[in-house]
Amino acid sequence: MASKLAEEQGEGSRGGEIKGLGEGARGVYGFTVRSGIGKRGAPVIERFGNIREVEEGPVIEESREPIIDVFDERDYLEIIAEIPGVSEDDIKVEVKGDILIISAESGDRKYSKEVLLPKEADGRTIKSTYRNGILKIRLEKKAKEKAGKKAKKQVKKKVEKKAKKAGKKAKRK
């Protein structure tokens, strides 16, 4: 699967559920492989679920980690989390410093995930929506980051304009 993803610059997932681990215990495990995004395009493997490997063997945790995607757009960050089986009222989203904390609990389903945010994320602008098991979170970037990018674009446009004028003058002579 990893070699096929590397060729196609794509993403793939595998997962499953383990039953019969004792009374009321259920294990959910899986991983996502993304190619073309790591250092030098190396595949990145991200695990999800509620089973963690420790020295003594696998441990089933009470809550599972949802699958998370983070999109770093020009003016904002968008974080998408798969949290099926809960209602919007069961979900808690908060920012503490540079950490986004997502948690949800409904019946036997418990989710929790901490996401390290880039320094330009403005935690005061957090907005979220939840529909069909998908939580979308949007954080605006801090104003000075936007202003810096805007200033760079303006300088670039001025330089291009001057170069264009200089080219026209050279053609006239």
C-alpha cells in the first residue's frame, strides 16, 4: 500500500475493531499513510484509535483519537476531525496556548485529541461546525502575519511594474 501511495502522491487508511477483550472492552485501531508531504516527500504514518503500544504490550484506552487533517491556508487554518456517533452538544473544542484540544463523549464513545497549532494561529477566532460525524474548526491567522504577506505582495507588484516599464522604455529606444 505504501509503495502505491508513494507513486500516486496520495493517502490511504486501514483500520479495524477488536472485540472480546473483556467485559465492555472494545479496541479500535488504524493508521493513515500520506505520501508526498513528509521531509523530502517521505510517507507520513499517523495512527488513530484507542489502542496504544507500550513495553508490556497493547493497552486499550478509554478514549480514542479521531483522524485529524490540518489545512494551512493563506489567512486561516482549517482542522477537520472525524468524530462519528456523537452530537454537536457532546463536543468540546478549546485552545490553551498553542494547543487545540478536541474532546467528545456520548455513551460508550469517547474521543480526545490535542493538536499543536502553528504560532500564527489566533485562538481567539475559533469557529466550529459539526455535520454527519465531521467536525470542522477554523482559526484565523494573526493580523501581522496577514499584513506581512500582503506587504510582500505589494512590494512584488511594484517591482514587477517597474521592470515592465523599464522593458517598454528599452523597446522604444
